[in-house]
Amino acid sequence: MGSVFSAPKPVVVSTPAQTIATPAPTGDEAASAARTDNQARLRRGLQGTIATSERGVLAAAPAVSRKTLLGE
């Protein structure tokens, strides 16, 4: 079913695309950045993968009896 008035058409405004030229890093700058990233990664080392403290788990797991059958 139609209506008496039609919906207004949306106005499309295009924005001009601006490209910003960033200077490409030279070989020395790229090597320096790679060296810095590598040193930071090595400094983290194994410490970044440990999810507990250095002393391990500090509290024992609670020894609670659990249900073994449905309805218990």
C-alpha cells in the first residue's frame, strides 16, 4: 500500500579522499626498530607466558564432594 507522501531521498555527500604521504623508513631506521622490538620481546621471555606467580599455586584446591549422579 502506498502513502500520500513519499519518504525524502537521503543526501549523499562524498568527501574527497586525502592521501597523506608518510616517508618510508630507511634501512637503518627499520633495523633499529626491529632490534628494539626484538630486545623487548627477549626481555619479556618466559615471564610473559607464566599465568601464575613465580612461587606457583599458593592455595590448594578445595576438597569438596561433588555430585556423582543426577538428583543427589
